[in-house]
Amino acid sequence: MSQGIQRRVRRRAIGFGRALRARSRSADSGMTTVEYAVGTLVAAALAAVLYRIVTGESILNGLTSLITRALGVV
């Protein structure tokens, strides 16, 4: 192969590699944002469920009973 052809092939390969990296970066950044959004929604839903459970009457009665027994108060 002549040097001119080798240079052209090398330039095209480098250009192709740069284009491929640029495309993969742009597609990946969108996925990361979606993953964070879904994770945030799941965390908020879990917090709402736990808040609802902890503020329920049965949990309050159970904790009061547990503390009363632990302190030995009748």
C-alpha cells in the first residue's frame, strides 16, 4: 500500500472512532437522566408508603405498648 492510501485509511478510521464515541456519549447521557428520574420516583413512593405505615394508629399503639413494658410502667 502506498503512504497516501495508508494516511487516508488512518484518517477515516480516526474519524469513524470519534463519531462513534460522540454518538455513544449523547445516547448514554439521556439514559442516565431517565434512570435517575425513575430512581427518584421509586424513592418518593417508598417514603410515602413508609410514612403512611408509621403514622398509622396500630404502629402508635404498638410503640406505646412497647415503651410502657420496657419502662415497667403499668
